[in-house]
Amino acid sequence: MTVEIYKIPIEFAFIIFPFVAFLFTLPFLIYGYHKYGAIPFLKSFFFYSFILYLLTAYFMIIMPLPTIEEVANYHGKTTQLIPFQFISDIKSTINVHIKDWSSFLSILNHATIYTVLFNLLLTLPFGIYLRYFFNKKLSQVIAYTFILSLFFELTQLSGLYGIYPRAYRLFDIDDLIINTFGGIVGYVVTPLFVHFLPTKQELNNIGYIKGKKVRFLRRTVALLIDLVFLSIFSFLFKIILYNTDYYKYYFILAIILYYLIIPILNSTKTFGKSLVKLEIVGIYNENVKVYQLCFRNFLLSFIILFPFTWLEIIKNFIPTSIFYITVFVILLIELINIFFYFIPLYKEKLFLYEIISKTKNKSSIPYIVEDKSNEYM
């Protein structure tokens, strides 16, 4: 085995990682904000490093990829179902003499030993992640590591899910055993690897403390979720109002329902705010009045986010010059709205529409200090 064999899958994992990480980012943020209100940097680092590790491990077991023509000409066996066969292989191929210490060193250069060590090290980090980051017990680590290893072996046995006419790598029961043992070793050595790191409970407590503050990213996540739900509502209205006189108002009606009616019925929260634990209160943390909530969401939806909904309608009823002046004013308001966010008029950063309506976002995350009696999450 050469370094190049390992280099190729590692490089490929780093290439694919940004795309896979992007797919997991929004669910990760939603979960983190919903439970803790904030996501400490170290928690994000462990989460994304775990994704990178799994990608690397996966590409390690499928690469390098042969051509389909090469695999079609393979005629060797595809399975090895005898447990601990690797021990017999080592005994039969390595000559060790008690008086000759160099014979012991020769073991390290044997391909079978490399394979055993590779399979052990492949899942060792998995055991560490499961114990430290996911707070799994030893029995759970054994089960999850076995399942991961079985997935790897079945991937090989299936010829990469049928892409190849047959398996191009051996399904080996010994790999299952060694991989599972690697997860156990990872579990056992976890304290050595994370001795200088904060416990997961400490990271969670940091999240709770930071979660009382409403940061821009958290608001952005809530907005993205709201846009998804709003698009669903608008699609439904579009279907319902099709071939009616109200069809051209379907998006306006969707906005009214989602941004005006639902928050009134749902304790000031849209679905996005509910998921990231935000609520609307008065600018001095007092309970917001219904008219304030409606005015705030009217400004947000019809002036800041979707002014085109009504601009398109009035376009045909006003002179062109007035229409362009109106568009210019709206754009100016958009810029002023963003500008106000960076002016420290209050303790929190507020947009112009919030200052006008005298409302703001408040975290609904309770401050909870978790029990630190368990060392790992």
C-alpha cells in the first residue's frame, strides 16, 4: 500500500465536503437554535469535522475506483465469512523467530497487518465522536460502529450499489469484527483525546447563555424557514384561486395569512420564529399589542420583503413617473432599514421597521444550566 492510495480518497472527501456540509447546515442551525438558542464555535467544529470524517472513511472504502470493464473480468471470491481468518493469514505468511528480533519488525511491513491496522483506525474516531459529541454508551457505540461497518461492507459487496457488475472488493467478516473493535478502542481512549476540551455539557451551557441574545444569523435562519412556509401557503392559494377573479392576489393573501393572522394565533410567532425560539415583544420587553404586531409584520412583509406584490398591481393605475418615484422611495427605505441596524439606538440591534413599530425579537430559550455530573455528552 502506498501513501497515494490514501491520499486520493482524502482529497476527494475535502472536495465533496463543502457541498455535503451545505446540505446539513440549515438543519444543524435549526436544531441548535431550537434547543439551545446559540451554537458555540467548538460545537460547530465538532459537527462539521464529524461530517468530514465520515466522508473520508466512506471514500477510503470505495476508492480507488476501477473501470467497469476491469470489474467485469474479475473472477475471484466476493466474500470471506470465516471469523478471525486474518490471524491464520498472518501465521501462514509471516515467519517469526524468537531469537531474531528483526523478524518481529518484519510483521509491520506485511500487507495483512496494514489491513488490520487500517480497519482499526478507520472506526476509532467514530467511537470518539459517539462518546464525546453524541454522549453514547459503550453498548450503543458497539451497535452503531457495527452498523457503520456493515454499511461499508455491503457497499463493497453490492458493487457500489449496482454500478459495477459484481463486487470489486471483498466482503470480509473480519473487517466487521476489527471495525467494531476500532469503535470500542475509540470509546476507551476518548478521555485521552478530549482531556483539554470542554465537556459537552459545558458547551451546551455556553449555548444557553448566548441563546438569550438574538443574533443576526438566528434571525436569518428564522427568515429562511418562513420563506419556505410562505412559499407553501402561496402555492396552495395559487391552486385554490386558479381561474377566479382573485387569482392575481394569491401571494398577497398568503402573506396576510402567514405574517398577520398566524402570528396573532401563535403567540406572536411565525413558524420560523417558533423553530428557533424567538418571539416578538415590545421594544422594552413588554408584551406586544396586537396592533403593534400587525403593523410590524405589515412593514416587514409589504415594504421590506415583498413590495413588488402591490407595486405590480398599482403599476397599471398610476402614471409611470409616479410609479418610478414609488419604486425609488421603496429602495431608499430598504437601504435606510439596513442602515439603522448598525446604529446603536438601543441595547439590541434593530431595523427601522422595528423602531417604527416599537417591537423587537426576544429569545424564548429558558436559561438552563445542565448537570455536569456526566463527563461527556
